[in-house]
Amino acid sequence: MSTLEEHVDVAVSIDEAWESLHRVENYPRFVDGVREARAEAGGRAHLAIEAGGRARACDAELSDRGGERVMEWRTTGGPELSGSFSLQPIDQNSTRVQARLEYDPDTVRSTFGGPKGFAQANAIERVVRSDLNQFKEYVERER
């Protein structure tokens, strides 16, 4: 498994950032490749994804460590991905959003296509960094 960690600082309170992460239906507004998302019962989410020119559905389980402001997630069914978002207050109106993604490079490549090796790691890093920046724009615009 490979692990990627990225973060972004957003100019909203930790409560606002936390609530925005839990609005699954808005993921298409800031997660590249997600065309549709809906929350389902039992802490589950269904996502319609397009990546590498391929469309597919993906289900995920979401769980919170609310007192710690950590949302963990993992796909069910495939491709096998997992990760977390952890939030730390910087001050009353600013929050650091830390994203952690764990993935098997071969599984990602076979599922979505794309480059191999170092080029793939760079591509995934760019996507995650872009998604975090889009999240920043989204939450700051929604204030």
C-alpha cells in the first residue's frame, strides 16, 4: 500500500469545515471525477465516478471520531482505497484540513488507467492537492 498525505488551510471555523465534509451530496463540487454522490443509511455513501475515461460506481463506508474531528472512509467492493480527513483548528476562523489516502498503485492503475510508478504517484498527489484546493474554495465561498 502507498500512503499520501496533503493538507490545506481554510478560512472557516472547524465546525463549518466539519459540516461541509459531511455533505456527501456536494462532493461533485470539489472532488475531481465524482459526478454524483449520495449519503445512504448506516454511514455509507454511493459515488458515481469518472476517471481515466472510465465511468464506474463506488460505495464507501464513512465513520467519525467526532471528538477528534477525524472522518475515516474506505471503499467497499473496489477499488480498494481508504483514508481520512482530520481537522485541526488554527484559530477561531481558520482550520487545517489534513487528507490521508492509502491505495495500492496496481489496483488504481488497473481500475482507472493512467501512468505507472513515480508518474502515477505524482498524478495522484496532484489530484488530491487539487481536490483540497477546490474544497477550500467551496467552503470559503459558502460562508
